[in-house]
Amino acid sequence: MEPVLQIQGLKTRFATKRGMLTAVDGVSLHVDQGETLGIVGESGCGKSVTALSILQLLPKPLAHIAEGKILFNGQDLVKAKESVIRDIRGNQISMIFQEPMTSLNPVFTVGYQIMEPLKQHRGMKKAQARQEAVQLLELVGIPEPTARIDDYPHQLSGGMRQRVMIAMALACHPAVMIADEPTTALDVTIQAQILELMKKLQQEIGMAILLITHDLGVVAETCHRVMVMYAGKIVESADVGELFTRPAHPYTKGLFDSLPKRGHIGALPTIPGAVPSLLHLPPGCAFQDRCTYADKQCSQVPPWQEVHAKHGVRCWHPLEEGI
């Protein structure tokens, strides 16, 4: 069966005063129906720009897709007309944005904002859309939805605003939901509720989820497969269980080493150095200046290689030992 969403060799660039910056550099991935794919990495590695590229939400004319294909049910969204993208955006592919307080419009009620895609994409009249919006709020666990539907975003807590964002994303029963840091700034109790809700809704309507996060704990709880990004590239890809037991890229290993462990006392290990500027990347592997395994070979671009079944890595010196 064909993946519901497939990206091939995506390159997204930004025009800056200091030159052209490649924020996403040759990213390829796929998500199957009913699957959750996690993308992890440090801030600025290209996770969110990849998501925005899928829905053509890049800040034009500063940003553009320079190369690659984005195939949704076999249709290339890069070459699609704006009218086609508008029909797909929020309808067949939806997105939960990183910060609900800035993503929700403060001058409209949450009910109005949930009703908009219902009227736009599903052709509902106002009364029918309002009734459906109430049901969506109830579905995502908002108490007293008939009263809350007329609230403004500032009247809701962070967890409730995030639930409203999920309700908006689910309004048209999308085939793909992109969740960009859906649990950022939420306490652990609300975080667990949001993740459980997404998992439950995925099982009910069979949608694919592209989960963008830097939280490896969230990945372990929710994802089937995971990809690790660094400086705009995918550097490792594997099933979740495989990645957590046998990380092959030194960067991935560094991420796991920096996690707190039971019984550990003292400072946590860190990855030395800092992420290089995307305007001045070193030749070859972008991680070489921070890597303890780097040698002269790393000044050349590392190839993508399979180290285990369904486990690929972009590195000259993939690690063999587990953790």
C-alpha cells in the first residue's frame, strides 16, 4: 500500500541578508495510514520548516521550496495550484501548531474558529457547524462544551487551548495530522492527557500523524518510527524500539546520554559545542566539530547506509553498541 504522505529530497531555502540559507536539506520520509512518525532534533534543525513546507505555509517570498516532491495520495503538492492546496490544507491534512495562544485568533471565539473549516470544507450551515463544533469540543474533553464554545482563547487554560487546536485539526477528519510540539509548555498531567487523546482519535479515524518534538519521552510513548534531524538533514531513521536500544549516530547517542537516569547523581553529560550556522556549515558532516568519533573522512559528505533492518544512518562511523 502506498504511503499516505511521502516526501522525496525536499530542500527549503530562505533568503537572508547574509545569503541563501538551506533550512531543510534533502529530507525524504513517508507516513503510512494509521502510523505515527516522530521527527526529533534540537531547535533550529528544520523540523517545523519541514511541516510548513508540506502545507505551503512558508513566509513568502523569503522562503521557497527549491527541490523535491511532497506526495499526498500520489499528488505532488509542490506543483499543485493554490486552489488545490487550500482545499487540502485543514481538510485532508491538518496541523496542530506549536503555541496555541499565538495560533488561535484572540478576537474570535473558539467556536467560531472551529466552525470555519466545517463551513469552508464540509459545506455546513452555521447551525449545523455549531452543533458539530460542540461535539468536537466534547470529543477532546472540554468540560461544558455548550458554554465553552463562546469563550475567547484568553479565557481558557493552556491545556484547554491545545484541546481546541486538536478539535480544529480533527474537524474535517483528516488523513494526515501534523502535530508540531503539541505538548509544549503543558504540565505532565495535561501532556499525558493530550497524548492519550491523540492516540485514541488516531485509532478511531485511522489518520496518520507526523509528530514533531524534541522530547524523547513523548516519542517513546506515541511513535511507531522516528527520524532524527540535525542541521536540516535526516541523520538517523529507525523503529522506535530499535532506535532506543541501538542508536547508531553519535548525535542520537549524545541525545540519549543527556537524559536523566535513575540513580544518577551530578551533572548530566552534554553534547559539546553548538549547532553550526546553516549559512556556514563545515564541509562534509555538519556534526563533525561536536563529534568524538570525527576524523579526516568526515570532511566528506557521509552516505546514507543501512546498519540494521529498517535502520538507516548518515554517518561514516555508525555505532555498533547499544545503550
